[in-house]
Amino acid sequence: HLAQAVSDREGGSIQCRGLQPPLRDRQTMGGGHSSFVICGSRTKPAEADEVPAPAPSPASPLSGSSLQIGSEETAEQAADRLRSEMGRDACIICILGGTKFQGADSEALVKAIAEKIESVAGSKAVFVTGGMPGVQETFAKNCGDGSRVWNLLPLGQSSGFGRGTDINAGADLEERKAIFGLVGHIYITVEGGPGVSQEARAAHARGASVVPLMRTGGASSGLFEFPQGALQKPPFSTEEQWSLLASNTASVDESAAALAVVVGGAVAYSRKETAEQAADRLR
């Protein structure tokens, strides 16, 4: 079983120097986020994606806790440091998605997923966003009391979500993306553009499992060079569950419940693989 991630992080606020205004207050542009990736599928134009942030501005207080990581680290070192902060035995579930909702029911789907997944994924799971508006902010604000949510941003930046713990790694957005693609065990994707596909490809290439909410379109339906292997049913999902991730006729509750169960299966499957790998090393 996965060890409890960080203990009580509620209430406190550690202010870091050189913090920028919340990402949601900065300009965004069109376009749309094992390890596992979950996505949904209707073909749409390029969704809103992450964009580089402007130069640091004067410090501003955080709405939640913040843990800053040194800037002189490789992506691998930063990912290892983050895993230590979140709990070595924690199952890290990363959330990828566009900065603006494109589908009529996408926001409702993210809210329902955030509400259901916490209990299904188990008490040892933690959830990581990239601190961006849209899919990630909506998930963070609807995932329990936020005590198991971490928002990973570049150095000197804050999410302004008011939920979860902000943690920093990478000098800019591109470095943060590289680290984000290395830190998770499971990745959930909703909608998304080229940026989401980029991070999904990185996670999938290193052996992470990808579970897309395909019904939401964009990268999650296979556009923007999304990894095609991630669109195939994984061994921890049934045919019925997988079909509900792609179905536009299923209700929001049905698709959200199916995704939560698939993630729960992914957690168990990853632990089985980890145990086998550990046994191999001991032989």
C-alpha cells in the first residue's frame, strides 16, 4: 500500500520571495495535459493550452502553503525531490487539461471526477496539478478539502487556487512541464491541445499508463500527436468502463464514475508491478 502523503497542510501559508500573481490572472492563449493518463472524444479546434508566464513581479501572499525547490536541479532531481515532499510511498496522480473549457459538459465532468476519485483512488493517493486555470483549477477546488492536492509551478509563481499546497520546480514553464512528466504515476487528461499531448507523450514514453477522458475531445481524443497507445484499453479497465470514457451519450455521472474506477484499477495495477519489480531486484 502507498504511504500517507504529506500530513496536515491546512491553514498555514509560507510566503516565498519573488512570487508572481496567480496564473489565472495572466494571459492565456488557444490550445489545451506512468504513471497513467486519463483523457475523454469529440473532435474540436485546438483547446487552450499552457503559455509561458511573464517575468517575476513583486511578491504576493499565497492563499495556501508553498514549498520552494532550488533552481539548480536537473528535471530528474527535481522530480525525485517532489516525490520525497509528497511522500515516498504515495501514488501521485497528475491532472492534465486545457486552460479553457471547450465542451459543454467538460467542466461538469471534471467536478464530478474530482468528487468521486478521492475515495476510489485510496487514502494514499495524492493529486498534482500544474497550477493552471481551467481543468486543473476546477479539479483542485472540487477534490475534497484540498489537503491531498499539490500545485506544481515554476519557481517564484503561485496558483492562487486557495486549495492545496503550491510547490515549485523549474525556472520556467518548459522546465516545469519536463518535471511534471516525470513525477507522476498516473496522469488524467481532459480536452487539451499540443501542450497536453506533449506531456502525455513524455509520460507514456517512460512507461507511464495513460487513461484519456476521450469524450471531451482535443488531445484527449487523439489529436495533436497524442500517444496512440494511450487510447487503447489498458489491462486495469473493462471494455464497458473504457467505452464510457469515450461515449458522448453517457451521462456525466456515468463517465465520471467509470473514470474514477479505472484510476482505482490503475493504482492497484501499478502497485502489483512495483511489487514484482522489487522482487526481481531482490533475486
